[in-house]
Amino acid sequence: MRHDEMIGKVQALAQLPDRGSAERAAHAVVCTLSERLPSGLARHVAAQLPPDMAAAMREAADACAGADAGTAGERFGLTAFAGRIAGRAGTDEDTALREAAAVLEVLDAAVAPELTERMAAALPADIRALLPVGRASEETEGTEGTGNAG
């Protein structure tokens, strides 16, 4: 997927007013995601992204990893995830979460399914719920055992 196409999809999904807002959101989410993921996984994801997004993701992974290329990534939950995105994008945390869900949906479509699964496995449940695969499993869990006979 090309950079312009990704940014256009982020803008549409997050209902952002312009491409600049979509660029800021995408950059903020990719950088923050990269801090949370193991550095090797972040680099694998970056390898499948357009150059601009890949560079942002690799820089964040390298900054977190330091000299250790196999680092596990920082441990933080949804509140810190939203706060970091909000700080980078210049928005509030609720908006940051909406934008994160849009960016993660676009990333899901842009990278190999195996990488999406590895990302989901590396994230805590609260952040994983922002991924399309996380939302799908959450919806499935919410409908199991409810006694609805359709």
C-alpha cells in the first residue's frame, strides 16, 4: 500500500478534516506502537510500510532498543498509549484512541496477516482491542454464553 493511500484511508476512517491531521495521527500511532512492540517485530512491520512511515517506526524502535536489538519493548497500557499518541498528535486522549483504531486498521490491511497476529500477541488486551483482530475477538467473547438462540 502506498503512503498517500494509507494516509487517505486514515483520514477517512478517523474522520479527520485534512491530510495533515491524518499524517500527524499516523506518525503518532506508528511511533507509539513501535515503542510498545518488541524492537525486532517493529522492524518487521516497518519493512512492509511505505518509506515515511517505516522510518518513523524504525526510529522509535531503535530509540527504545538502544544497543539491544532484541529488546521486548516498553511495558505500558492503554492509558499511557493514548497519552503518548495525544501528546505527539496534539490532541486529547479520546481523539487519540479513535485515531489509533483507524491507523491500526490501515496497518492491518497493509502488512502480512502473520505480522498482524504477532503484533496482537505482543500487545496487552486493552491495546490489542484497538486492532481489527482484537475487536473481532472481543465481539466474539461478548456474544458467547449469552444464551441468545439467534
